Amino acid sequence: MMTRARFRQTARLERLAEAYLRPKEETASQFEEFVRNYAFIHTANLSALILYGDPKIAEPLSFAWRRCLESAEWQKRREKYGGWDENGRDSCGDPFVSHGATRIAKYFREHFLPDLPGADEREKFSLILKKAPPWLLWFTYGDVNARILGIKLPDLSTVNRFIRDPQNVMKDKLPPGPFECCLRAHGSEDQLAIVIKDWMAEKKRKNEANGVTPRERKRIRRIREKYKNVSKPLSDQEVITKFAVLHLLSCISGLDHFDREKFLPRS
């Protein structure tokens, strides 16, 4: 039976745990929202090229962007709403620079998405990506951003053996292309898939290694129940989002957040 002193000690430790978990959960939520916004910007720009630019693998994506601007649908919106910048122009930036991609994504959301089929944004994007050539989704990391946003993807098994540039992952802007179809060595995996797989395996190993008593497990469960976003098992969508957050932190800080001790979650 738990003594009164032990009960007070347990209650104090639970309060300390809550004080630790609450800011951790809030900070993670803020960064994940930032990542989701990046993913939306990238996906919206890519969708514009898919619908109106007819991208071709042998040419830079700037050619597809030019066709997009010349398309009847884009001309119709330009005549009705003007361009995408604050002065009503569409000559300030393009999908290959961050400030241009951000403005184009906003313009696409306001003036294109409402007219496209689908019950909500997620379904609309799913239908758009279904029309995309697989190589375009693969080389631009459109599949990664789609997973972050919970968008359904078409089958990419015909292209996932090609090498893609890891510098293009988690960018709001589009890579300029063109893309080279270089096969990975037989039996090797995409770098992104390897990192995520290793992270999940190490997380599982650490959790199994830290054995606790049944009573301790009950206390942990009681605390974690209050913070489900911290303690629940991660879905594929959440795993890819966590990876993107770490990648973004590395870019912002200049520090390697994929260092094993920093990258792997503490138990």
C-alpha cells in the first residue's frame, strides 16, 4: 500500500512531468504547423504545374511554369483577379524562389482550389496528384509533402528506385529540374526511407530496453494520457512530419539535428 509520503512524492513528480511535457508539446506543435505550411506551399505550386503546365522530364520546370502562365485557366484568373502579388502583378517571383512560391500558393488556394472537384482541400489535392506523372512527384519530393498533409498518393513503384537529390526535401519552393533518371544500386533504399526506418527501429529498441515495473507503467500511462500528442504511437504521416521538423531545424540552426543523440527520441 502506498504511504502518504510516497503519494505526495508521486504527485510532485507528476507535476514536474506535466511541466516538462506541456511546453514540449506546444513547441512541437508550432514547428509541425510551420512544416505543414511549407508542405502546402510546395504542393499548391506543384499542383499548378500539374494542371496547367504539362511538365516534361527532359526539360526544366521553368518551361512548364511558362506554359502554366499562358494557359487559358490562368489567363482567366488574371483577368478577373489580377496577379498574385500585392500590386496585382504576376511578375514578382516564381515557384522556384520562396517568396514567389508563397504568393502563388495563396493565389492558388483563393482562386483555383474552390473551382476544382473534391469535398475539401485534401481530396482536391489527392485528385490533382492522381493526374501527375510519377517522376514529377518523386524528384520534387511531392510524395513527402503529400504524406505530411495526409493526401493520398498514386503508385510510385515505377520511379522509387531512382536517386533523388536530398537537398530538395522540405523546401517550400520547387526544384528547377530537369531531373536525371539514375538508378540506385540494386537492393539500396532511398535516403529518406533509410533515415526514417532507422529512427523508428531505434525508438522501438530504446522503449523496450527501459523496462519498468507494473506500478511505474500505470503512473506513466496516467501522465501520458493527459498528453496524447506526445505519447501516442506515430502514424506514417506523423513520422514524416517529425523528420521534416528535424530537417528544418538543421537548416535554421546550422546544427546537425540528425546526430544520433539529438535525432533519436529520448525514452
